[in-house]
Amino acid sequence: MNDLIAKRYVKALIQDRNSSSIEYICEELNVISQAFHSEKFVSIIYSSEIKTTEKVNLILSFLKKPKKELENLLKLLGTNKRLNLIPDLVKELDAQISNMNNSHLGTVYTNTKLTKKHLSSIEKQFSEKFEVNLSFSQNVCDYDGIKVDIDSLGIEISFSKDRLKTQMIDHILKAV
């Protein structure tokens, strides 16, 4: 539900703004978003005993010199009791900026570390396939195979050794 509301705010934010203004807002909101990792901060935001203006002033104190448009956004979020949406706004703004720049981030999951040469090869091939600029980070985990995940494009491609074994056994059993 929060992501739908965040999308509406972001849609209004990016309308009639240039990319540098949008990136500024995203960077500043990202600074604020880091505070949501603190339990004390979250309890202040959700507290009904603290006035909304004090919450907004606390958030504004995280920023050096906020522009008027950002101040107005935070006051609007405070008035509507939606300050908790800030992390969702950052996530959605990042996605919109990626779409505007046609560059996306992805993750490659494997159980062994890939060389930079292999990773750049995967980046190049996927970039050509989807006609976008991609950059991948690597997540070494217990996944027995390889999985490529590009959230902003809604793409997940995987190859699993276990699935291949299962499919081969099924194919052999059907042939017999």
C-alpha cells in the first residue's frame, strides 16, 4: 500500500522538473532515509505524543540547506501523516531516475565469486539484449547455479543445477 502512495508522490515530484532537481531531492531524501534504520527515530516518527511540526523540524535538521521544494514536500508529508513513506519515496525515485537515464542496477547471485571479466561480459550481453545500460553487483550465496536479477526492469533469469537434474530425469523417464 505504501508503495502505491509513494508512486503518486513521486509522479507529482518529477512532473515538470529537470533531472538535476529530481536527483537533488532523491539524494536529500536518501540522507533522511538512513535515519529510519534507528529504532529511536522510527519511534519518534510514529509517536502520537510529538507534534508533526517538531517531527518535520527534526527531519529538516538532518539537511544542511534544504531547498524550498524539499521543505514543502516534508511539510506536506508531515501534514498528511506520511513521514514514514520517505524510504519508499527514495526507492521509487531511484527507479524513476534509472528509467530517465536508461541505466539500471542488477545483482548476480552465485555460490562462487565471478571474475571481473565474467561480470563485465554478463553486463555487456544483458545491456545489448535489453538495450539499456546495466551494471551488476555480485552476491555470493548458497545458490547452486546462477541467477541474474534486475529489479527496476522486473527481470529475473536463473539457471539452477538442481532444476537441470530434475528436468533431465523427467525427460529420461518420459522417453522410457
